[in-house]
Amino acid sequence: MNYKNGKDVLPPRLLEELQHYIQGELLYIPKQQSERAAWGEKSGSRVMIQRRNAEIYRRHAGGSTVQELERQYHLSGESIRKIILKLRTAAAFSLSERDAIDKPAAYEAIQAGKP
């Protein structure tokens, strides 16, 4: 966040109007919503956590226990279970979406007499 003097960046009429509401104090003007980066986008934290969570899910699916994953990733059992549930739900939703797309085509083929 940068500090700028209103006299240097605002049109005189707007500056006068703002002075009716606030004088001699700091005023924060947030960025427009479309310009704001989501949490972790600039630092790369979001991607790093997504990769870690995908790895946790794969290891659990491959046979690792929650207790093993707790020790390996230094997370609570509850956090590990939430990650697994979230990714399992996302995977199931993805499969059901794909099935919804494939089923009508298969149904039409059956109706047309094509196996």
C-alpha cells in the first residue's frame, strides 16, 4: 500500500468533495475487485498447498493411513481427513459430470439400435 497526497492525484472538485467528509486523515481506497489477486496467487502458496493436498489424497488412496500422513505432513488427523474428503468429493463430482455427458450419447446410440 502506497501513500499519495490527494492534491497530487485527485481532480480539485473531487478533493473538495472528499474534504467535506474527511480532512487531514488517511483514507484507504481499495483496488477494484477484478484487479485483486486471490489469496496465495502472488506468493505461489495456493499452488503449493493444492499440490500437497493432491499428494496426500494420492498417498491415502495408495494405502497410507491418516496417522502416517499426519506424521509426514505435520498436520492434524482432522486436517488430513478434510483434505481427503474434499478431493474425494471433487473426484466423484468430476466423474458424475463426465457420466452425465457420456450417458445421453450412449442412450441415443441404444435408441438408434447401435451398440
